[in-house]
Amino acid sequence: MLSLPELQAALARAVIEGDERLIPDGIVAGSGMDAPARIDIYRRNVFGNYRHALREVYPVVLALVGEAFFDQAADRYALSHPSRSGDLNDFGGEFGDFLAGWGPATQLAYLHDVARLEWAIERVFNAADAKLLDLQALAAVPRDTLPTLSFELHPASRVVRSPYPIRRIWEVNQPGFSGDRTVHLDAGEDALLVIRRNAVVELERLSPGELALIEALATDLPLGQAWGRARDAEAGLNLAALLQHHVLGGTLVAFRTEYGERT
């Protein structure tokens, strides 16, 4: 006899995979309906909820591929990436990676990167807030010790990279967009800072050096090493101007000294 956790797991597998042979013994249904028929109703409701959750997060992907294609992708995704969270809002986190490896989606080489951008926007919109960096404390740091500082990025920020112009693709598929909808896929790569400022999610393009700096700081490298990577990526960068922009713009919200003191 199955334990309760085993019974629940077996029933969940039968619902997700749609195979009545997986229905555990002892599962019955009332109202004159057999267990497979009742579970099929439940399965349709479950997958309907999955589709709805993904449509809410990925409206641009939906616009690009149409409802039939999107629902097929959503169903295949649900089969290969069953929800492991009690919060359905967490369900779509791997949709971009799924699209990158799902055969029918490979016809649109940029599609998975558009999905990753939409997921970043969703996460950033719902992320925690943070206070702005203490400018007085930063100004009080001795100049010769600045290279040893490590910086923290705002929790409502993400970096998304793509060899395709995904910001333009995203923009022309926004509700109410008017004007030229042309997208040149050979326009060059996009490196975007996705960040929430004043309750609005913004997409900010990053230069190669700026991207290198932000990614290095995000991995907890001290400023001196991060700046070295930025200079390697793009000569002639103005570190003072970049720091000022990302401090005042709220990208960087705290710093730590080499002794671990956080400000």
C-alpha cells in the first residue's frame, strides 16, 4: 500500500503525463464518472492554469508565435519542467532555456532570448526594494582604498545579453506601439540592464566595458579588478562617470570594504 506522499506523487505524475496506466490503484471518482475521466478534467484545468501563468509573463513571445504555437510550447514545457513551487508565478523561470532546445522554436533563433528578457522583467518588477547607496559614506572612503571596495547591485536588477536586438523586438510588440515595426536581426547584439526605478522597469543598454564592469561587480569582485575587466573590454572608459551614473541611478545600492564592513 502506498504511503500518502507516494500516492500524491503517483497521482501528480498521472495528471501531468496524461497516462491512465499511471493512476494509482484505489483512486475512484463519484458522480457516475470513472477515475481516468475525472483526472482528465483535472489535467485540463492544471494545464490551463499553466498556460495562463506563462501568457501573463511572456506576452511578447505569445505575440511573436501566436496562441496555438504558444500553448503547444507551454504544454511541452509543463511536461519537462513540472512546477516545484507553491507559487505559480515561479513556474516560468526556465521557459527561455526550454525554447532554446525545443525543436519547433529553433526557427526563431532569437525567441529564447526574448523569453529570458521577459522573465528578467517579471523578476525585476516583483523583486525587493532597496535604499539608495549612502553617498556620504562613499565620499568618506580614502581614495587609495576605493579599488578594494565591493559593490552590491540592486535586487531589482538583472543583466540580459543576446546576439539579437531583443530590446527592439520587445519594444515593437508592446501594446499601443505605433510607428515603424521593422526589426533588423543583424543590427547587432544587445546587452541590457533590466532595472526597476520609481516603480517602473527600465531597459538600459550597456556598452561592452560597462557590461563587463557590472557583471564583475555582480560576482563580488572588488572595484579595481572589475575596472580592469571593463578596460579590457572597452578602452577609454570613464570610471568616475560610470560609477556616478550607476550610484545615482540606483544600480549600486551598497558597498563593502576589504574587511567585510557593509555600508
